[in-house]
Amino acid sequence: MKKFILLLAFISFTAYSQNRFTGTWSTENCKDCSKKYILKLNIAQSVSQVYGTAEVISDDKELNSGVMEITGYVYVLGDRAQIRIKDKSGLSASVVLTANDGAIQFTKRGGSDLIPQETILTKLYD
């Protein structure tokens, strides 16, 4: 019986942590963010892998990025993800996403200037 309860707790924990990064995330509703651009991520998480698209939208044509590809993985505890964002020309950037209470902290670790250095993303929809 104890093994069954432990198994149920493990399945519940796994199910909770599996979909933390899935959905459409954006700086659109961010109160403290710069409004020169909007960063939008459409990502799906499958167990420990993350896939999706990213786009920087702005009135300034130089800041517009077009659609970029996202690939990456989720760390073991499920609250952080390491992703790589790559544009059509082959330029890429490395980013760490940290999930906190309905928001994601977006922190650039290196690579080209495709995206902002750091920002907070809120979930628009699943």
C-alpha cells in the first residue's frame, strides 16, 4: 500500500512539473517592462524537452525579428529550462527560463542580440 501511495505522489509531481512551460508567454502585459518591443514565446513542453517559436514585435523595423525556432530542455526539478533561440539566418542565443507563480523570468546567457537580455513573461493562454 505504501508503494502505491508513493507511486501516486510521484505521478502527481511529474504531471505537475511537466507542463510548466507550455503555452503562449509574452511581455505584452508586463507592467515594469520596456514597451519598445513585445517578446512572444509559443512553447510546448514534452517531459524534459521544450520546442516552439519566438518573435520580437516592435514599431521599430530594426527590432522586429521574424519567427525564430526554440529548442531546449527542462532541468530535473522542472522549474528551470535551458533553451536555444535560432533565427532564419542561423544566429542563435542561449536563454534560461525560470518559472515563478504564473510568470517566467527570461535571462539571456549568451549569443547574438536577437532578443532582450532579461525580462519577465506572463502567460497569455495555454
